[in-house]
Amino acid sequence: MSHTTKKRLTVGISGASGSVLALELLKSLKEMPEWETHLVISKGGVRTLEHETHVTESQLTDYATRVYDREDVGANIASGTFVTEGMVIVPCSMKTVAGVCHGYSDNLLLRAADVTIKERRKLVMIARETPLSPIHLRNMLSLAESGVVVMPPMLTYYNHPQSIADATNHIVGKILHEFGIEGKNFKRWGTDECVTPLRALS
């Protein structure tokens, strides 16, 4: 980049369950001085955050470098000339999946995702829904064919999670990996930490 040595990551939070994933991702990136996070949250994202955690919107946004109004479609992240390393939408609702898939950019989160795709930058969507309908699957297939990384936050057992926090950290680690970052406490397959048989959760 011409005017800064920091790398920028756009972070979108939509109204699916899993807002703790966004919180832990922002916390992790806050500890990395070489990265900036540019955050936009949908109305549904705020509501879900308040329902699922004891964290307020203002407490969450304290972890971001810069926060944008969801209705400000003229913000920096709405332009391809504002250089980023890409974008992650975490969690990503099926409504947001549909909006991005069909180029329906009626708010800043959707516009930022549209820009990420058109500029051929990495877009990672932590798509959260179950079961998945044929409509959901077709939309995600279309996005994957456009180069989007569709990453449902699946439970993983080979890393022997002992708590919800362990499962959360693993997904956050996988997100960070997509942008070349090694997450703290991320247990990769083949390491000594993944050898011991799984103990039953109490």
C-alpha cells in the first residue's frame, strides 16, 4: 500500500447466530499491530449480538480499528480503490448470502462484499444455517464458483475441544488462516495436541 504499512481487513457481521465468532476474531486481530479491521454490522447483527452475549455493540466496536454506518454506501470500504486484503462476513446469514450472491447491495455490508468480489479479493463467508434449503445451497454454490470461500462454522473433533471456547477458537483460527495469519491456540491436524483421544465433555 502506498500510504500505510498496515494490512486492512473488512469485517461484516450479519444477523445469523454465532456473534461470538466475530467478537473473538476482532479480539485476535486487535492484538496484531500490523492489521487494521474495518467493521460494519447489520441491524440483525446488532440484535443477535445483544441476544447471544453480554457484550454491547459499543463494547464490540472498541475492538475494531474503524467502524462504519451500515447505511453509508459512500464509505471507504464501498470503493474498490480503498485497498484491503479482503473481507470476512462472520456470522453470515442466509439473507446476506442471497444479497451477495445476487448483487443486491442495499447496505454497506452487502456493497463491501460486492466490491471484494469485483476486485478479485478474498471474501470469506461464515455461513450459518441448518438445515440448508435448496435455495441456500444454490446461492452458496454460485458464490463458491465466483471464488468466495464459503465456510460454515462446523464442529471439529480431531482437535479435542473441551469447551465452547475451544470450538470457537478453532473456527476463528480457520478464518485467520485464510488471510495468512496463525491464530493463537489453533490446533492443526497432525500436531501433538491432536493425538490424544477425545475425552467426554462434562
